[in-house]
Amino acid sequence: MPVIDWFTQPLGFAFFRNAFFASLILCVICGPIAVYVVLRRMSFLAGALCHTILPGIAFGYFHQINLFLCALVSGVAAALGISVITQDGRVKEDAAIGIVFTGMFALGIIYISARQSFRDLSSILFGNILAVTPQDILLLGMNAIFILVNIIIFHKELMLSTMDPGYAKSIGMPVEKLRLLVTVLVAFAVVSAIQAVGVILTAALLITPGSTAGLLSRRLIPMMLVSVLVACISSICGLLISWHLDISAGPAIVITATLIFLLAQAGVSIRRALKPRVT
């Protein structure tokens, strides 16, 4: 098979084109958010939010309501719940995340087990980007616009509160409200990624591209651009690999992102080892 056909053959199918466009939009969503997740040390929160949407997904599935919207309500409710629990300072954020995460995940499991339908939701747990529809792409696009508009409008505030929260607080910036904003944006990104890679692997998509970008740049905007680029390469290569090797697309995307991170880390380590030491 010619090399060009290896890339173009899958695009002859409508469902693969839908997956391709959905994955690119998802990269635009998760790339910038991944940087904030890494810099603000919110990886545990991102992983927890992946599980807190389970009640919303289960409710939407069994009542034939749009899964995306139900998951979004569940994810945002969890983000707000964590903020409320921690606002007086008596409960630490990691404890609040654990409480909300385990409570909502257990609620989802109870709801599903009551209907004895664990198998029906396996695609949600493990993802199936090849099943996205044009309507899903439209919702992803709206989600991307919402996230990017907020990042652009609050760019200076988010950048300062991320890089130097102590100084931001000293000059009167609403640091806690900005953190809540980032948490809500993470919830939106989580819901967007669920269709592609499922509940179990979404955290990787929200952490790995940002971590790779952190190895290659120290400035916020370049980090975001690198994160989006890493996410795009991972998604496109993962989709093509899944097509030709007949494996699940979600795990293929995540494994590709992980390999890119390992290559970047190895490259940085080699460069440091070869760099002449100043005496």
C-alpha cells in the first residue's frame, strides 16, 4: 500500500471523518486546559472529574437524554461542589475532591447496577470516538468556543494567578474565583473528552500533552501551542493506528501521547547531559 493511501484511505468513510474532525476540536479544547492542569497541579482534580460525570451519563443514557449535556451538568455540579466544600478553608481541596469523586462515582455505580446494565455503558467507560455524530461535533465546537473565549478574556488574570498566585492575591485578584473558573473549564474539557477516550483514559488526555509542553517550553502561550500540537499528533496518529491495526481508538491516542512525552523527556535529558557545564 502506498504511504499516501495509508493516510487517506480511512478518510473515505464518513464515520472516520467525523472522528477525525471531532479529535481535532478535542485537541483545541484539551491542549490549553492541560497546561493549566499541569501548572496548577490539578491532575488529581482532572482525574476525579472524569469519574464524577458517571451519574450524569447513566441518567442520560437510561432516560434517552443527550449524554453530553447530562455529563456536563454532572461535571460542573461536581466542580462547584468541591469549591463550596473548600471555601471556608477547614477542608483541604484534596480531601474535598476525594469526597465528591468517590461519592458521585458510587452514585453512578448504584444507579447502573440497579438497572443491571453495566455492559451497556462500556463504550462510555472506554470511549468510542468512531461513533461520534455530526451533532456531537457541533456540541464539541460550542464547547471549544466557550472554553477558548474564557481563556482569552481572562488570559492575564489566569496567567498571573497560575504563575504567581501569591502576588496575584496581594494585588487584589480574586484568586479563588479564578481557580473555580479553571475547575469549571476542566469539567467542560472532561465532558468533551469522554466520547473520544472514555472515563478511564480522559485524565491522560488532560495531563500528558500539558506535561510534554512543560518539558519543551517555560512560557505559557508557547506551552499551550505545543500542548495542542502534541494532542493533534497523538489524535491523528492514534486514529490511523487504530484503523490499520484494528484496535480501540481511545487507548491508541493515549499511548501515542505517552510515547511523545517519553521521547520529549529523553530528548531533554540527552540535551542536558551533552550541555557543557560552566565551572
